[in-house]
Amino acid sequence: MAVELALSEVAQGVFELRLPIPFEDGLVNVFLFTDGSDVDLLDCGMNAEESLDAIHRALQQLGTPRIRRLVVTHIHPDHYGAAGVFAGPGLADLYIHRLEVPLVHPRYVELEHLVSEVQHHVLVNGVPAGDAEVLSNSQRALSQVVKTAEPSVQLDGAELIEMGRHSLRVEWTPGHSPGHICLYETAGGLLFAGDHILPELSPNIGLHPQSTPDPLHDYLAGLKRMAERRPALVLPAHGRPFADVAGRVEALTSHHQRRLDQILEIVGRDEKSGWEVAVELWGPRENLYEKRLALQEGLAHLQALAVEGLVLKTVTPESVRWRRA
């Protein structure tokens, strides 16, 4: 049964469509930019019946039978999952940052190597063997809601892309994902922020085999650059649009600084694994997804502290350990 279509015009010729996320009590916002009989799409939700139906009904309502180009902020399933449905030969052109491209096949198509790599990664970071096997296999379920597509254009950042009747600049904002991008329109002061700046939540910033080597510092640098743009309106991928980007960036930056201070106190002078730090900080979690995110987030903060010289990181083939400098 089709759900009510959550489609609203947020700027001239720009329509926000709120899509359900299977397995979660949440929504992802995608954006349709109209240009006569064509429409350009920013993010596309998951490859799931309810989500695909909503996009098709939105196209019908807008009187735009075809998607001309699909721009994806990053390759997490709720943003990229339906890419192979809407983009490809005879369909839309897919635009994506080049650092996201090599992540797609290991994550969604040829999983075995990544599963093995993740299992080693969590084991050396202190996860018990039983949990390590479960955590390393958690990616398999997500591949069921993703249909991949080959990109037509690989972005670096700083490009201008025509979306509908709007000219948007690609802003590379790594951290949540290596090739995460925002789109910014100078003329209208619109910032399509993806998962980079959310109005209520802090996106997961995790260190893992597919992340950048220092994702937290990458993320904080991107926040500062977006605040310097001084957008009039931020259109996030989750939650509602908001105007006070400076206030929100300050809140997110302060949140991560508090987390760094907490972790530095936890590490103390005793050598610890990343898993020990995560469990002490967030407590034991029953939810598999939460366990994985807690470990990744803890490791990203530990790595940032090590880069700053506040924590010492020692590695062997069997373990990664952290202690206060």
C-alpha cells in the first residue's frame, strides 16, 4: 500500500521528497530539481519498493517522466541504494565523488574480501572473537537494498553542476564518508548538506578499513569551510531545513571536543584497546549496528588524539593499543 507522498517545494523549482528507510524508524530527504520536462535528482534512497514508488509518483506529479542526472552525496545505502534503478545506459547520468567509487563493489557486490578485512580490523582493535564475526558480516544485509551503477562523472570537488535551473558548486566534505559532497548555490545561499551538517543528530564519524586515515579532523575542517560559506538555508539529508549554520557548526564542533576530552580521560595512563574505550564511553550495546558505530566513532577520536600527539598508538599484527602520551 502506497504511503502519502511527502513532496514539498523548498526553493524555486526544487522539491524535497522524504523517503522511508527500511529497517529504521527514520526518513531520508532527496531533492528533485525541475527543468521543463527533465528533472535532476540529488540522492535516491534505497532500492526498496516503498521508496522507489514514492520517487515514481513524485515524477508523475511534477510532470517529468525522466531523470536527466543523478548526483549522490555518498554511497551509504539510504543515499545511493537505488542508483542502479535510475542511472546507467539509457537512464540518468550518475555523478559521484571519485573517492566513493572504489568503495562500491567491495561493500555491495564482492563482499568477501571486505568482510575478511573488517573482521581483522575489529579483532586487532579488541573486539571479542564471537562479536567480531558478527560485526564483520553486518554489511551483507545492506547489500540487499542497493543496486549499483557505474558513474558517468567522477567528481573531485569545486565543479559547477547544473541541477534543474540551479547552478551548484560541489563541496568535498570528507569525514562521514571519504567522498562525501555537499552542493552549494551562491546566488540563492542554498546548501544541500547531505549527512555533513544535520540539524539534530551528529553523523557517525568512524575510522574503519574504508575511511580516510583521520576522518574526524577531515570532518571538522569541512564544517568550518561550510560555515564560512554562510548559507541562508541548509537543506540536510535527515531532519528539517534550518538557517543558523554557524550555531549548528559550533554545536557539532563542541560535541566532538567534549568527546575527545572524555576519551582522553578514559585512556588515562593505562594501555587500552579501541573496544575497551568504546564500551567504557557508551556502555555495552545489544544492537549490532550500534556496537559497530560506537567502535568506529571511538577509533576516529582516538586517531585524532594520536595525530595531535595527545595519545600514543602502538600496533602489532595482533593488536592496536592506545595510551596517553
